[in-house]
Amino acid sequence: MGHLDHATFGWLTPVLSYAMACIGAALGLRCTVRALGATGRSRRNWLLTAASAIGTGIWTMHFVAMLGFGVTGTEIRYDVPLTILSLIVAMVVVGIGVFAVGYGRGRARALCLGGLTTGLGVASMHYIGMAALRLHGAVSYDPALVGLSVLIAVIAATVALWAGLNIKSSGAVTLASLVMGAAVSSMHYTGMFAVSVHLAPSGAALPGVTAMQFIFPLAVGLGSYLFLTSAFVALSPTADEREASASAQRPAEGAAC
């Protein structure tokens, strides 16, 4: 049985991964709020941005945390196609959940469907990402902890989408994103505590790439995307601000006539 270390760099990776989850959640919630106040293509574009933000934030959170994961007695590599698939699944399935909320007719039904779909997307991303692990040994899971991690993911996603539907102020969205970040991190580490590794020492080279060769550069790129998109959303005017600006211009145009 291999000894698992979930924080080989100390508190750096858990804290940084939590920050990524919070940023993705905050951006996704803000975009969802904007989408619910928009129509047509504007609503669709805001929902697409929300899905990409939440999916990217969750994926980045998972693999930043995995940078601190180690198993005594074996090296760790990652299968590139499966790692990329986990990112695609995160964004696509989360997108289905977000669009269910954005276009659902019955709010309660849309929230339940969106929360379930999004939560299952988060869990699928996590376990596909874990399937990408390559090491000298076999990985097994505690079914009870796996089930608990999926339940946490569904509850976290439902609460986050409820916040997107019902919370409008920036302060409340920030608080909701901190809660969602904590829930997503809890889901991740619950899933990781379900892991056991039975070592099979071998001198053969492992397939795949190291975390620093592939995951770290990709995580940095996606993290940059989150920061830049957050800045764009923060600086772009809301529907109320655009309406106020248009109303202010109408008297001025009338006076000129």
C-alpha cells in the first residue's frame, strides 16, 4: 500500500486551488446574473461565458490540487487525452446545467435539473481526471466516499445556481462564490481520501507526462483566462447601467432639438 500525500508543497496547492474554484464560481455566478437580465444572443453568450468560467475554475482547482499529490514509492504521470477530456466534460456538462437554468420555464424544476447535471459534470471531471493518472500500481476507491463526493458536488452546484437565480448584489455573489469554492474543494478532497494505491514496483518507464510538463502550463493559461474574463465582466456595464445611460442621453438630445 503506497502512502498518499495530498499536499507535497504544504498549504500552497490547497489554498491556490481553493482560490481558483472561488474565482471560477464568482465569474460564473456574475455571468448567470447578467444572462437572466438579458435576452436573445446576449443571454446565450453570457451563459456560455458562465459555463466556461465554472468549468474552467473547477478543472483548474482539481489539477492545481493534484500538483501537490504524491505517492511514496512511485512516480506519477498523466495521460494527455484523458486530461483534456476531463476539461471538455467539465465545460460541456456544466454548460448543460447552466443553460437549463437560463432557459428553464419552471424555476424549481430548472434548478433541480441544472444542479443535478452540473454536479454530475463536476464529479465526472474529477474521476476522469483521476483515470488519467499513471503510476506503478493499481488505484482503488472507497465506494462510500465516492458517493459522498458526488453528493457534495450536486449540492454545491444546486446551491450555486440557486444563488445565481436569487442573489443580485455583488457582495452576496462574492459570499456565495466563497461557499461554492469551499464545497468544490471539499468534494475534491473527499474524492481523494477515497483513493488507495496498491504499489507494483517496476523499472519500466511510465507513459504520459509529468504534472509540470503539461498540467502546470495549462492551469496557468486557464487561470489567466479566468482573471482576464473577470476583468472584462467587472468593467462591462450592466443592463441597468446601460438603461440609465440611455435615459440620461434622451433629455440631452431633446434639448438639442
